[in-house]
Amino acid sequence: MKFKDISRLSADKFFNKIPKNPVIVTNLFTHPWLSASRGLQDDFDLLIRDEYTANLIVPIEIQQPGVALSTDQRFEVPFGLFYKLFIQNEQKDKKGYLAQYDLLSNSPYLSNLLPVIPHLRDLYAKSSSWLGPEGTLTPLHRDAISDSNILLQLVGQKRVNIIDPMYSNLLDLHPSNSPLRNFSKQSAEYPKEGDFIVHTAILEPEESVYIPAGYYHSFKSLSRSFSVNFWFNLPK
């Protein structure tokens, strides 16, 4: 297994010619996103300041160290309760993770804080939010085969690992008839054995990562973390 740092590209150059390989995209945050990111870094409780948002019913995953993802670890709870139990009062043995839920579309308060970035609006992108304490993991997987993905890091640090789809037979994936198809069976960020290349980087607040369609990827929160991603199809 080999490791390669992900290269960097400015937002203007990125959207002028979207590359075929993973890159860290810099300067993508518009002024509202910069203000929101810095405000949340100072006061994370801004996320639940709005009563309507705090009462939203959201899907969460309960994660335990060394235990692989399964469908019976998923629950629905009010967003404010999730935040109180797992963000304000971090637990060591079990971690709650809000994963793949479109907070921005469901919360007028948050969509006002984080309006769609013009470049992404032009691509008719759909979004999801990701919120969890240190140690939460998005297991190795790939998105719908036609979807490119760009993730924006608002608060905290997150490690991203990206693997070319040419190595899919080495990644210990769930079978195609499983609800978790295209996900790794392992609880680690990626298989520790195998002759493949892992592109890796640590995302800081106000940085973004682009993942081309079909590429496998995992994320590990290195601190309390809040991210928003956008899936889109490239223009023909």
C-alpha cells in the first residue's frame, strides 16, 4: 500500500476545468460560509440556536470503536437531543454521528447561514451534512457511480482517504445484494493490507475536497467536526 498527499487547486482553476483526480479545493468558501464557519468555531451551539432546527428529526449512527457499520446502528432523534447527548457531552464508549442528512434544505435557519455557493448552484448540486465528535468515521465506500462529490469542512479537522475504483476488488466490500453495498466491511478507515494507493489529506476549517465519481473514500473526524458535502453530475 502506498500513500500520496492530495494536491491543491484554487476554486477558480477547479471550476474552469474540473479535474479527473481528487484535489483539495481552496478559496471555495463564499463570504457567508466564511462567516458561518468562523462563527461556529467560536460558538458551536449556533447550530441549535433555532428552535425549529433543534426539533428536526434526524438520522444518526451510533458508533463504537472496532465495530463495523451495520443497519441496526441507525436511529432517528430530534437534532437538539442528538447535539446535547453526543456533541455537548462527548461519550468515550459510544459516539453519535449525524451522517448524510440534508440539514440545509430542512432548516431555513441553516440555509440562511449557508446559502448555496454559486458555482455549486450552477451544477444543481444536492447536499448532505455530517456532524459528530472526535473519532466518528464515514467508512470506506463510493457514492452513486455518476455523482461527483465535494465536501466543505466548516468546523474541526477531518482526515480524508481516497482510493481509485480500479482497486475495488482489494477493498473487502459488502456484496452487491447488501443494503450496505459499496461499503467496506471493515471498521478501519481502509484495509490495512493490499497493493493499492491511498490518496490522503487532513482537512482544516474552510478547506474542501473534491472526489471524482466512482472513487472510494472514507473520512475520520480528528476533532469535533461539522462538514457539508454536495453531489453533482459533471456537465456533458
